[in-house]
Amino acid sequence: MEILGEYVSISVSCGVHSVDTKSEIVKILHFKQFYKHYVFVEDGEGGRKKLLKNYIDVNVCIDMVCGDTKNYEI
């Protein structure tokens, strides 16, 4: 801890006090965008087949990381 004039600077690095962080993917939005496009799928013989699709699935996600949020007393 350093005192710089009126400001207090606390240097706390990630992983202090052996606290594990937890990460979780959270889906916040899902919709279908209608758009004609071609995709390639594998057929049973190891080749590829071209298919016309009418929409694209869109998912909007965030990677939420949770960890130690204790207030350290100065």
C-alpha cells in the first residue's frame, strides 16, 4: 500500500489469498437472422454436400468471471 498525496494505491494481484475464479458463459440474446446462404455438410461417404439455408442462428454471450470481491481495509 502506498499513500500518494490524498490518494491511496493498493496493489492486489489476481490470485491473492488463493481464491479461485469461476468462469461461466451466459447467453443474453438469441435470434434468427433470415438470410439465404449455402452451407456444406458432410455426407455419409466422407464427402461434402452443399445445402441452401434460409436463416442463421445468432447467439450473444458474455464470459462472466466471478472471484473474490472482498473490500480490503486500509
